[in-house]
Amino acid sequence: MTANKPATPLPWIDRESYVSGDSLIVAKMDRGSFETREQDCAYIVHAANSYPELVAALSQIATQPREGDIPQQVVRMQRIARALLAKLGEAA
């Protein structure tokens, strides 16, 4: 579960020059070439639809119990995951 949720439920759909979700237009691209608008729409849809999974994965890493001898790499990964979750406004 993420703290940041869009007003329009996911998943969003790439419609080439606009992004839609739940039968509503979420974002409309009206500048640049068709290829630029198409690429921007694809990026927005991919990022928005991937966000909940990214937060879930980072949360799993950040909250792994530290029992016994933990390699420093794991400790660093947990710090990085917690820092990114904080930057995103999500609790670990």
C-alpha cells in the first residue's frame, strides 16, 4: 500500500497523445512532435503503473529483520531503500 495515490485509479493507459485512467483523461500532451508526445505518454504510464510495486519492493528491503551477522552491503541497501522511501513520502 502506498501513501501517494493518484486521483484517478491505476492502471493508466497510454493513448499516444494523452494518458487515461478509469475512462478519464489524466494527462494530455499537446506540445512537441507526435513521437515526443507518444514517448512522454509511455513514460508517464510506465512510471505511474510501476510506482506501487517499486514502493512495495523498497519496503520489503527496508524492513528485512537484521538477525545475526548482516553483510555491510545489506545494511547499505536497507539505508538506500529507506532514504528513497522517505524522499517519495512513503513510510518504510
